[in-house]
Amino acid sequence: MRPSLSSISFGNLVVRAVPGKGRCVFAARDIAKGSLVLADPIILVPGAESDHTDQTVVGRYVFQWNEEDDLAVVLGLGSLINHGLPENVSLVSNYENMTMEFYALANIKAGDELVYDYGHDHSELAEYYGIPSEALNGVSLD
């Protein structure tokens, strides 16, 4: 029997569909501050090719990999972690292992959504990423 797309468990994490937000990653158990939450393998997109991702839906799921404008396609649950403030996970590019690592910035309670700051202004979050403007009301980008 296949699991429902509305909720799939992955050990310490659960992916659930949330109306108006799409798929979201939640803590299934308490996660201590500083803990490694995920270490997802990546596909490297060289900087010379990175402009092409913006023209596709994949562009909404790539991550800045390094200072040379290379991008990473994250092959795991990290690609489903949504924008949110205050963020409760941070991202670290692990160049040696070719993984994107996600660490808990605070104690995360079971049931809390994992979120990080995409680093864009409200108009880009709404227009490019499709985040409803009402979800951004009262959210400071400071």
C-alpha cells in the first residue's frame, strides 16, 4: 500500500501537504539546537549554466552552492523546506561530501515546520516562488 501524499514519514521528519503552502517538512520528534537535521546529496549546476534554471520550475528548488555562482539541486527533503521567519534551520554546503547540510538553529519541537530564510524580498517571494502575499503579512525581512 502506498502512503498518502498528504503525510509521509521519514524518521525524524514528516512531509505534509498544507493548503496554500504545498508540501512542508515538519519535525516528527524534538530536535536539539545545533543538531544535523539533514545531509542531502546534490547535483552541481555550474555557474555558467545557472541562468537556465530560472526559466524552469527547477529554479525554485535550487540552492546557492558557493561564491562562484554555482547552484545545487538538493536531492532530498531539504528541497521541500519552505521559507519562513524566524528560521529554525541553517544551510551549509559540504564541498567534500557534495551534500547540503541543514542544522537546527534552535530547539525544534515535534510538530514544528522546518523553515529557513530564502534571502529575497517580499515581491520576489510572492512572484517567483509563489508564496501568497497574505503569508508574508507581518513578516519582517530584517
